[in-house]
Amino acid sequence: MNMRHIDVIIFKRILLLLGLVSMASLVACGSSQSDLSQQDRIERLLEGTYELSSWNDGDDQFAPPTVKGRITFYDGTIVFILHNNIEEDKPSTLAWMGEYQLNADTVGYRYTNTSTFKSEDGVISETNQLPWTDFREFSITEVTDSTLKFEANGGKQVFEFSSDQLMYTDFAPHNFGSGSGFANRVWNRISDKP
């Protein structure tokens, strides 16, 4: 064998080795969003800040500026702010903070610090009563790269998250926030996780 032939063989082996190393690097780094773990997909779809776009109670539908608010999920913390002027002579503002927890197949949240301000006949009152004390537990029923869905009470209360929206629907009678037996809230994502 001549020296030139040996150099070509060595060069081909080096190229093959570099190709294998490059392929291994792509696999190790995760080359697509489908490589995300379920926990990563849940966090990516859940975490962010959302702005209220519609508020429906039974057949009654409202939108900003009549009712407006924001909700943020980030790093185990939930912050909920709502200005409700549905009853013009009795407006209210809610400023609630709390926590959420994620497990392999459940999501739970609760508020731990609340201020609710109500105005009636020009008199403003404040209460700090928590709406509930235990975690509200939901079973995760769907997780894809673009959808997160969790439900409670046999599907009567449903959260659905996508890359651009959060929708909460409650079919339970006498649910919190609605006396109609049906509530639907749609929130548009205005920012992702910081």
C-alpha cells in the first residue's frame, strides 16, 4: 500500500468518527420539542401570564372592560387579579396569590393570601377570606406538545392550556364564581415563563 492510500483511509475514518460524534451530540441535546419530558411539556404549557378575554356565566357573556384580569403561573406560584364590573353599582376587585404543585398525573392549586375589595353604595369593604384551604386537585387527562388538559369532579371542571390560551370551564352547579351552574373563562397568553 502506498502512503497516499493509507492517508485516504485515515481521512475517511476521521470523517466517520466526526459524523458519529455529531449525531450523538444531536441525540443527547434533544433535537425537537417532542423530545421534551412530560413534566417539561406541562410546565411549558402551564407557566406564563394570561389576560382575560371572555367571561361567561350561563347565557350571560362579558368581556373587558366590564370584567378584566390577569393570572400568572410560574415556579409553583399563582397570582390572580380580577376587576369585576358586571354589577356596575357593586364592582369588586380580587387580588389573590397562592401556590400550585405538579405531579406526574395531577395538578393542584390553592390561594394562600387573598384580598377581595367590594364597593356598594360608595362604601368599600375588604375581606381576606380564602375561597378554600386545601389544594384543588385535578387529574391530568391530556399532554401533548401543544395541549395540556386537566379535570376534576368527573370532568365537571376543566382547564385547557395551549400555546396561546387558557380556558377554564365549570359545569358544576353552584360553582365558585358563578351561581348559574355553568362558567367559562377564556384567557389569552400574553407572556411565556420569564
